[in-house]
Amino acid sequence: MTDTADIVPKLNDLLTAIRASGDPRRAAAEWKQAFNLLKKTDLPANRVANVVAMRGVDQLAELIESLAGPPQVAEEDRPDEETCKAALRAFRKRLKLTRLDDESQIDNRNHLSKGAVSEINAIIPPADWPAAVWQELARQGKLRALGKGFYELAET
């Protein structure tokens, strides 16, 4: 796909133009341009089509925000190595416990555990550490940010 760094500023300009129009639903040319740019990204095609078809200005802003990714942390605000290690250990433990919890669910027919392997790969990280720690771990390539606060291990 295309580099989102080039697309995000153009989408922000289009969003500004759509909001500036009297009726955002009637800014057909801007919506068409936004749709063509969004098709070039990794966003789900049906989600993009729904947002454009419904002319959802707030939803378009959310799509653009998800493309922009998490804000960058300044060098002096980056957490130290020990904090990152402890946070990553806690993340792995929380992910492991979440998977175990999912695997031990009891279904309606069988009163024993369902026995299936968990398909959970991403979680919202523990709130014991600030967002800057998770962003730093994603920057280091140890975690992968998926949007909406969810992260997954990069090696999975």
C-alpha cells in the first residue's frame, strides 16, 4: 500500500474542507477524493466505504487519526530501559492470563472447558504504566500498536 505519511496531510485538508462546507453531506468532490485516498491505505475496505457512504465527518476524523498512529514521545520524556522491561513483562503476563481465561470458558453444551486454543493476540495494556511506555515499546519494535489502545507482541 501507499505510505500513510503522504496521505494523512491530504486527508486532513479534505476533512477541513468538508467541515467548512455548509452541509458536509453535499461536499461530494471532497468525499470522493477522501475515498480514493483511503482506498490506498490498509484500512478495511468495507469500513472506508461505510464512512464515505454515510458521510460521517466524525468517523472520517477517526479513520484519519488511526492512520496517523500514536503521537510521538519527546526524547526527554521517554521511559528508561528498566521501566520498559517491567512493563513488557507485565504485558506478556496480562496477555497470557487473558488467553488462559478465554481458553477456560464454559459453553452451553459442555460444562467442561471448551478446550480450544485462544485466538486472542492483542490486548489493551495494563494501566499501571503510562501510554508513553507502550509507545516506546512499539517504537523499539517489541510491541505493535493496532489502534484504539490495543497492542500485540511484535514477534507473534
